[in-house]
Amino acid sequence: MDKPQPDDLKDAGLKSTVPRLNILALFKSGQERHMSAEDVYKQLLANGDDVGLATVYRVLTQFEQAGLLVRHYFEGGKSVFELNQGKHHDHIVCLQCGHVEEFYDAAIESRQEKVATERGFAVHNHSLHIYADCVNKACPHKH
Amino acid sequence: MDKPQPDDLKDAGLKSTVPRLNILALFKSGQERHMSAEDVYKQLLANGDDVGLATVYRVLTQFEQAGLLVRHYFEGGKSVFELNQGKHHDHIVCLQCGHVEEFYDAAIESRQEKVATERGFAVHNHSLHIYADCVNKACPHKH
DNA sequence: TTTGAAGATGATAATGGTTCTCATTTGCAA
DNA sequence: TTGCAAATGAGAACCATTATCATCTTCAAA
């Protein structure tokens, strides 16, 4: 199941509409894992899909609430979305080319939980963003 | 040296002006460690200082660049500043009352560095935000 | 398959945080 | 005290995002 199924939407309690199918398809295409609303909007237009920016924002938010997408608040103001693959991970963001790399470190995860509970907090979620520079050659990553 | 010294500004290469002194004094007063531009603006007005919002934003940014303040991008859109005390730390933010608690965990820090360098990144900085609920009684924290 | 109403869309206005503009004021070295 | 570069403040401008609302779709029921 890589191609968008109307069921993905149905299961999320959302009507299966053209904009929603297109947006889900875009994320599932995997070309770009992390996209802002603007990115999605432009990509859809480039694909010839006629969609409104307001709809993109709405759908992105709905998908987030439905658990289809995960939203990230990176530095820079605009939030970025990625397909929810179930498995949590954190991010390294290249300050030069904007490339986002994902990682998961069990030790970090467990220490976080420990720190929070020790202080009487019930963890909801967390975000760990490492801002760095791609070190080798001229940014091995895209753009 | 807890009261604002003109030298703090001089050392940062900034002219010693009334708004800058007031803003620095506010942070050094320690009443509120984490404040948004709006928070600072309102507090200054409440103190009887006549300042413009634009100036607050400008000064906050200058202080950040000068290393006097540290800026945080918590969820919620607006950035928050705190006095730079030299020692890095991360944050737990209560989703109910907005209370911010600081912590430092050496294990987490070193694992982060490891993860990043392993992937060919030169770490610039990072942000680790744990979003949680104060677990005991009705939010032991303020507001 | 047609139909109708709830729900979705999209153009645009509105919002909220932040930055820019520019005329006026201030800090400070000479 | 003076002169000017730097700083300030009021308001316009900006940008990402959300709200409004008239029109258009989806989909279940007939």
C-alpha cells in the first residue's frame, strides 16, 4: 500500500476528495519527505493540480490530527510535515542546504523519559532538533 | 553583578541606551526567566518605561547576537528569550500551564554529538523540548 | 441514477508575530 | 557644547497561517 487509498482517508474519518488524495499521494510518492505547506502547494500546482493554498493548510492540519502526518516546528518560522511512519525519530537539519536527516537513539529517548518523570511531568511528546552543517564537500545533500 | 551594568552592553559592542538598559534589567531581575517580545514589551510598559515594540524586537535580536540572551523556538509560534547563563540546558514545557523547566543531561548531550558527527554533520546548536503535563495536583506551577 | 444536504473547496480578508521604513531623538567622542 | 552616527518609535509592510463565505463535491438514500 504505497499508492494513496481512499481508505486511508476513510479510516481517518475524512471524505475522500481530490485535494486530499493529491496531497496524500504527494507525501507517499516519497520524493520529498519533509515539506512545508508552501512546498506542498507549489508541488501540486507543478503537477497540474488546481488547488487553493487555504485547502493545503486545512488538509495538512487534518492529516496531522488524523495521525497521517507529523508536524515539525523547525527554526525558521514555517512548520514542516512528513508522513507518519509510526516510528518516532528526531532530526538533524543542515543550516546550509536545509537537508533534513532522521535519526533515532534509544539512549537519548530513555534519558528524556527519565528526566521528565523525575520532575513530575507526564511526557506528551518532544522534539529534538540538531542544527548543523554538512561537513564534507559542498553539502552532499540536495539543493 | 546582578544589576545591569552599562559594561554589559559596551562589552557586547552596543551603545548604552535607555531601552537596552531597561530590557537587560528586566531579564536580570529574574522575575520571569523566559519571555517573548510581547512579554517584555508589556512588562516594560507596566514598569512605566515608554518603549516601542519595534525597539523591543530589535534589542532582543541584538542581545541574542551579542550572546546576552538565548532564543528558543517553542511550539506556539512566538520565540522566547532567556538570559544566557553560559551553561547550556534543555527545556520541559508544560502544555497545561506553560511553565518552563530547565534540565541538563550529559548523556543526552554526548549522544547527540555522537549521532551528528557519525553522519558527517558539524553541530551548530540544538534544541530539545519535552512537551508534557505537570502530573501532580492542579499544576504546581504558576498561571 | 438522481438528488439533496452536509461537508469541502478556494478566493480573499483577517490575524498574529515579526521586520522594515523613515523622520526624529539620543549617546558620546571630540 | 557640538555634530553626527547610531538608536528609537510609530506605523506600514511582511509572511505564515487561519477565518470567512459563497460555491461546488461527495456520497448516502431514494
